[in-house]
Amino acid sequence: MRDVFIAGVGLTPAGEHWDKSLRELAFYAIEAVARDAPRPNPEALFVANMLGGPLSHQAHLGALVADFAGLRGIEAVSVEAAGASGAAALRQAYLAVAAGAAESALVVGVEKMTDKVGPGVAAAMATSADSDWESAQGATPTALAALLMRRYMHAHGVALKDFANFSVNAHANARSNPNAMFRNALTAEAFVKAGVVADPINMFDTAPECDGAAALLVTSRPTPDHPAIRIAASTMATDTLAVHDRPDPLVFEAARFSAAKAYGTSGITPNQIQVFELYDAFTIFSALSLEAAGFAEPGLGWKLAADNEISINGRVPISTFGGLKARGNPGGATGVYQVAETVLQLRGEAGPNQVKGARYGMSQSIGGAGSTVVTHIFERVD
Amino acid sequence: MEISRHWRLQQQRYGLVGEVCPHCEVKIFPPRDVCPNCAGEAKTPYVFTGRGEVFSYTTVYDAPEGYESNVPYTVALVKLEEGPLVTAQLTDVENGQVSIGTPVEMVTRKLREDGERGMLVYGYKFRPVLTTN
């Protein structure tokens, strides 16, 4: 298959946008990508979204967004893989362009989380878990992550405070990101004292669900407007839908598998990755992702945070624009934000958040508690 | 109303009926008709004893629709004595009386309610072991 490039990125602020609708948020992201990559001429549109049906009473987002954004007539479809939706949509665009079915494709991730408030949102979020065997028991995504975290702490002798720096680092990096939801500093002391959501997970451990939209222009040729960013690997893997069906729940097997496949197809090793935008919906996800992607031994992912090797100047920079924790977690759009932020790093356009000399970057998005994992590796081609 | 969705799982919800693999004898819950161990066909029903121990647990304060009246409630991964893990609520637990490894047994309790005039859904939960049989 031929080379595929990210020619344009479009980011909009993540947060609570009470005055904006699903279609408007998507359109603003498309406007943003058109400012970044003038004259986009996409032949296909992939819309990533998780909860338009249950929260906004709106499915069929391919036609909705194509119509509203003035792209009427274009091939368009929505892609859903829970929290991995955005990255899964990029993979569909990648496949279309790599196969020669399109010269360029647009990826738009959009989530309108605030169209509902209260227990209805929690019920919608719980549809990403196993409905018959997890959600029916009152288990929520946060509860499932909490079950993993408690077992991890028990198995590896780790305390809550050992996870603090994942969130502290995310908030520190978000301070200079105009699109971040929370740009306030967070201290390790405040982290351990925060109100409990589902113990041991507290308010400063979990990423805030919010509205947001981001877009990518995927092309067969690099744009002259920016340094060329090539998709060096695009991989996807699945694990059991329910956590209880896994031989070892403390291994994110789909993350391990999709990362290994990405390293294998690109020939790029974890040592070469200079930025890793991982899926920090919960700090335990960060620890398990670092282990699955080969940056830490099993049971030692937390230590990269505790030893502060995850900062922008550290050995494994993560959440460089605030991550899900501080930039915000707009569901189906999240994977697109992660990719766009990785691309900005490799272009050298990350401003105060720049990882010096970054040439290789990786982003990884997780659907459910590790059930779908999509990994992308990007390379700046000089 | 989603009666059929719950009705068709009554054997599992009320009786913890799973499967046993006729090839490698691995016990399977929830049933999935294909053995997760040897990938052989596994459709032989098997009734679990309902005994096990707590593998992990958490307390939910932010409940989804249908579960609000139980808040806060404890959700656990229970390791059944026959092998499988199952996700279930713990009940009859006083504050702090549960930890990883606590022996538990299955009981039938109300899982959720669909409003004042809606359906009540019953199913398995687990409580710390009362008896020694």
C-alpha cells in the first residue's frame, strides 16, 4: 500500500458548550482543519462519535455532518468503537487512501456530551461495557477501571499517591493549551485528597467527559504548508468486551497486540518514540498502557509517573497537551485530538508544549476497559 | 420496557447456569457456547455453586439510570470456585467489611428498577459467606 500523510489538523476547545449542537461542533472542527490545510478537497468523510444516539437522539452522522459542512454528495459514514472511535475513524481514512480508493479523506471526531445531564449520561457511557453481564450489574466504566486499579495496587504493592503524577503532569501540560478544559495546576496533595468517584478512583484520577470536536485531513501526498507527517503504522486490535472474561485482567492485551503490530509494520521501536499520546481516561489506564506498549515492565508503569519520566522533557513524554485528564475527554472525538496533538509535536508547532526534536510519535486510543485499541505511529519526513 | 432482554437470561440471573466444556472440562460463565480455553464447542449446561471470593471491588457513587436508589453500592469481580470471574454487586456488606479474598456466596436480589411503574429486574449478587456448607 502507498504512503499516507496527515496534511491538516483542526482543533476546537474541549469543554461544556451548552450553546452549540453536535453538527455545529463538527463544522467548527472542519473549519479549523481548512485553516490549517487550505484548499482541502476530501473525497470521503469519516465521522467518529460515541453517543449521538442516546444523548442527542441523533444517529446517521455521516450524512448530517457532510450536509451541514457543505460537503453534500460526498461519501460519508460514522465510525463507533467507544473511546477508540476517533482513532478507528482515522484508520478507516488511512485504509481508503492507502488502498487508492481516495486521494484525500476527512476525519471528524465529535461528541456532544452535555445534551443530557445526570444518570442518563452514566447509562449512555455504560453502553460501551458488556450490557448483559457488566452494565446490568450496575457497573460503570469508572467502576470497571476502579476494579482494575484496586487489583493492580494489591498485586504490585502500589499506593494511590504513586499514581498522582499522571494527573499532575497532565494539568501542568494543559496550562498552555488553549483548547484544554482544565488549565489549572494540580498538586499531588490535592490528588490524594480528592472526592471519591468509585474507590480507589477519585475526581482527580478520572478524565472529565465533555463536548468537543477535532478533525484531520488524510492525503496521499504531503502538503507544502507544513512539514510532512507520514502515518508509519495504523493498527487495531480487540480483547474481550467484558473485563471478567480475560485470563489476566491486569494486562491490556489489545493494547499490547496493536502496539507490537505497529512496531513490527513500521520498523520503529519504543526507544525511538519521542511522544506518546496515550489514553489516560484513568491513571490506571496510563500505567497499563505504558506496560502494554513496552515502555515499562508489567507492574511498573506507575513508576514512570512516580519518577517523573513522563513530563515534556522526560524520557517518555505523555499527555503533552493535557491528555484526556486536563484537555478533556470528548468521547468519540478524543482519539482525533490525540492524533492532532501528536502531529503538532512532530511538525514542531507545539509552542510551549514542544517536545524538542520530536520526529517519531505514537498515539493510542482505548475503547471500553481495553476492549478495542487503535495505535498509530507517525513520522516526520524531511 | 425491555422484558425479553432480561427474561431470556433468567437461568443465569437466578440460577447461575453456565456451561462446562465437554473437551477440556473448563467451566464457563457467562455462557458463550465456545470454550475460551480450547475453542471447542461447549454447550453443556453447568450449575455453579455460587461460592467464590472477592478478586477486586469498588463502591459506585455516581450511578446510571435505574440504579440510583441503591447508591452507594459495591461492585466486585468475584472469582467463582470453579474458576471464572464474574462481575456482580456485593450485598449485606457493612462499611469496610470486605477485602480482596473475602469468601462470598450468591444470593438473589433486586438489580434495577425502571421508574415507579416499571419493571423490577432481579438477579445474582454476592454476600460474605454466612454458612459453612
